[in-house]
Amino acid sequence: MTRITGVYREVGASGERAKAFIALALPVSDPPLRLAGELARLHRDAGEAVARLALAGVMVPDAGWFLYGFVRKEAVISSQIEGTQATLMDVLTFEATRETDQPEDVEEVCNYVSAMEHARRELARSGGLPISTRLLCEAHRRLMRGVRGADKAPGQLRRVQNWIGGSSLMRASFVPPPADEVPGAMGALEKWIHGDDALSPLVKAGLAHVQFETIHPFLDGNGRLGRLLITLLLEHWKVLSSPLLYLSLAFRRRQSEYYARLAAVRAEGDWEGWTGFYLECVMEAANDGVRVARELFAVLERDRRRVAQHKRATVAALRLMDALPRRPVVTAPMVSKALGVTAPTARKAMDVLADAGVLKETTGKDRDRAFAYGEYLEVLMGKAGGSLREVQ
Ligand SMILES: Nc1ncnc2c1ncn2[C@@H]1O[C@H](COP(=O)(O)OP(=O)(O)OP(=O)(O)O)[C@@H](O)[C@H]1O
Ligand SMILES: [Mg+2]
């Protein structure tokens, strides 16, 4: 199926000229997007997988349980699509010790976490910002904080022409709209998001992602913010009660198809092709999420029993065990603060957990030691693997 998708306008930058693409605003029209046949089946299957994930999220004793790990895993993987090398262990160790040997990569991942947390806080706060250009700008400011983002106009829609793929404007694989079109296009996207398109929230979130990427409103970070937008929309529309569905891993596994599907929407108006791809990714991500949540739950239960049965078990040791999902890498001062116990009590609790095989020292140093719940992190990263550096 071919649709008219937008218009081209000639633009110039650094002495070169090219045709920039100005997409039609959503909804998809002529013809509208209909989920029939294979697409309808995919939509139903993806919906069921997401419902199972929602259930896994409420199965655990406390909603915050998986969140800490899931959010950071997504931040690591979404940043890896951009080429960032930091691993989950690097990031968690930095959060515990404030020390790292690759400050820029770790900063980038921490910025992603901070952008996501800020946006979720705003959405949850009464009187906070809704899902809007302004909220995305605020998330962008956080994402671009520090060394690498300094010259990327943090927090602002771009004022210059950009392009994707290729070393120059003329060689680019895609030239997004001229800067003066960006505010209007973002306004139209925002209006559509809050409008009454009859498509399911799940599908709508996928379309919003494409439109956001096609507008490419920022100088950098559009991929990460566009993927974050999906997460925020799914939570906002109550598809999930907490943000447990993360698509970056599925997109990364099929990265060239991901880019090709985006390009085909612009070139041919192939929204059906995109939606099929996206729903497959949703299904994969939801199934992954369910499996990881179950495995984490099992590991935690087993280890809790081990600690409880340990001959030197203390109340503090059990409380530490219960706190680990929220902080899988810890230091002695952190534990003593979090549990409100003295340093010797904290150290004793950590000793018990180390002796029970739950915690392992990761820094190899005598002082400022950090202890990681290695197996938990391995299960969390799952097949994303390779991204978790060996513990010891
Ligand atoms: N042909 C295309 N049309 C529209 N968008 C595209 C196309 N190819 C890639 N993209 C989007 O552009 C993003 C890259 O843009 P940008 O560098 O601003 O984002 P980023 O967050 O820094 O990078 P990344 O997504 O690689 O982490 C890709 O992730 C993808 O979402
Ligand atoms: Mg980039």
C-alpha cells in the first residue's frame, strides 16, 4: 500500500543543498490504518503478552522491586544503540561508589535514567507536565547534561538543519524537516497524542515513536527520547501500571530492520509494515520481561532462604537481602545508612550475604569496596549478555 506521506522542501547547510522531508501530521490517512488479518492477530498476541507482563509486575511484593533494575537495564541498552560502551555493572558500581574508569559513558547512561525518572515524576505529580514537547525538552536537558551533550542544545528544539546517516547533508539517508517546521510538527504530534484516534494505545505509542523520529526535533538523543516516549505513553495510557516494557533490546537485535521500517513509513507510507514490526518487538519484549521477572523472583526466593538458614543470620542480613533488588550493588556505608544500623552491623550483614554466596566483592580493592548481587544482575541482563562484565 502506498500513501502520500509528506512534502519535500529544499534546504541548505554548510554550503550543501538537499531536500528536507516534512511529514503529514497524524492520524494515518488515505487510507487510515486498519488492523486486519495478520496484523490483527499480531495485535491480539502482543496485547496478551503485555497483559501477562502487567500481571508479573503486580505479582511481586512491591512495585518498586523490579523497577530499579529494569530502568537501568533499558538505559544501558538504549544507550548502547548509540554506541555507548558502559555496562550495567559499570553503572551500578558508579552509583554505589561514585567512581568509574569511563566517566563519559557512565554519565550518559545515568543521564538517561535521570531523564526517565524526571518525566515519570512529572506525569505522576498533580499539576505536573503532561506528555508534551515541554516535557520532552526537560527530559532532553537531563539526557544531554555534561561533557558530550554540551554542544547539543540541551533542552531545546533544534534551530538548525540536521540529517541522519551519512557524513554530510547531501549524503544523508534522511533529512528531517527544516528547523522552522519543528515546533508546529511537535504541536501537531502532541495534539494527536491527546486526541481521540480510535487506535489502541499500544499501537498509538508505536506510531508516535515513528512521527517523533521523523521530526527529529533535537540535535541529538532523538532515538533515546523517542524510545522513552513509548515507555511513557504506555504507562500514561495504563497499558501497564509501571514501566516494565522496554523495546530497546528488541530494536537493537533488529537494528537494520528498525531503521528500514522507519524509512519505509516516510518513503511509502508503510505504517502497516512498521506496526507489524513494532508489535513483534512488543511481544518479544513483553515475553522477555515476564521471563526475567519470574527468574528474578525465583533467584530472590532461593537466596532469601539461604540467608535465613545461614548459621550467622541476623535481622540486618535479612533486611539487606530484601533491599537488594532496589540496590544490587552496595557499599558498607550505603548499607548502614539504608538500614539505619551501625557500620559493624552493616559489615556483619554483608559478610553473611557474601558467605551465603549472594554478594561478591567487585572492586578488588581493600578500601571503598563494593559488593554486587552478581547472579541477580546476570539474570536481569539475560540474553542482552556480554554487557555484564564478569564479577571477579
Ligand atoms: N530512516 C530513518 N528515519 C527516521 N528516523 C530514523 C531513521 N533511521 C534512524 N532513525 C532514528 O534516529 C535515531 C538516531 O537519532 P539520534 O542520534 O538523534 O538519537 P540518539 O538517541 O542519539 O541515537 P540512538 O537512537 O542511536 O541511540 C535512531 O535510533 C532511530 O530512532
Ligand atoms: Mg546520537
